Amino acid sequence: MIEAMHNPVELDGFGPRFFSTASIGVAFGRYATPDDLLRDAQLALYSAKAAGKDHYTLFNANMRTVIESRAVLEDELNTALQGKQFFLLYQPIYDLSTRKVVGLEALIRWVHPKQGVLPPGDFIPLAEESGQIVPIGRWVLEEACSRAAAWNVAGHRVGISVQVSASQLNRDGFVTDVRRALQQSGIGIGY
């Protein structure tokens, strides 16, 4: 099937020839219901798409395990924000010529109830795919601004950078989120 897709297609009146590719998921064997067969074929299709265009993948039971554990992690990520399971670390930013700290970068960590402290690489991609990055990113902004305000009151005036995902930045409400975090912390926009 994939080889057949490589043949160019000419459509009358539409100029040049078109080329297409296919991603295919294959499942076969004994299944209790047609829906079970389609579910596994779809898991194989997701795997084929993840491998890049123009691939096919045969279903194996590990795919289901990976998807199920990912679904559990997504559910746990959803409750992590309400459960106050995130915290920020502050990494110093140095001016190399003076060797002085000129700012801090806020880095998120997740204290997972079963797996312990997870670095961002273990959950941020999932948060981005599931759309949970927006509320998590809003929390990071608010927490970093609150910490900066507290340090400012204590006489330690320092700038804090926060990493922002493209999906956060492209949202219409992003500017409002930043403004609210600054105002609620007491920093204000003129900090």
C-alpha cells in the first residue's frame, strides 16, 4: 500500500502531479470485538505517525501499556496542580565578565506521589500535548513573581526569567496572565 501511494497522481486541470504518503497501523489476531481490533490498529497508527511519514507499524502489546501508563500520568498531572505538587528551583544566571549573579531562572519540578521528584522533561511534553501547559505555566508565572516580590521586600532585588511554551505565548490571554501575576505579587509592571 505504501509503495502504491508513491505513484504520482495527476488531476485534470490542477497543474502538476501530486505525491502522497501514508502512515498505516496494522493489528491482527483474535479479538473479542471489532472495536478492540480497531483500538489496537489505531495505537499502531499513532506509533507509525510518531516514527515519521511513510511508515507502517504492527501492533504489539507494549503499545497498549505505554498508552495506558501515559493516560495515568496525564490524569495525575491534571491533579498535580490542585494538589500543590509542583515547586520551583531557581538557577542563577551569571555575568561571565563580572562573575556576579545577574538574575535567576525559574525551573519547575513535580513531586510525584509515587515516582518522587520529576524533571520537566518527564512531564512538560505531555502537558503541552494535553493543553495542561497553560494552567501550569500560569502557576509558574504567579509563583515566580510572588517569590521575586518576597525577595524584593527582604532587600534582595533580583530578576527572574520564566520559560514559556509556544502554546502559552500564542494564546490571546497570555498578556493578561503576565499582568495578573505581576499585579497579584505586588511587583507591578514597573518592577
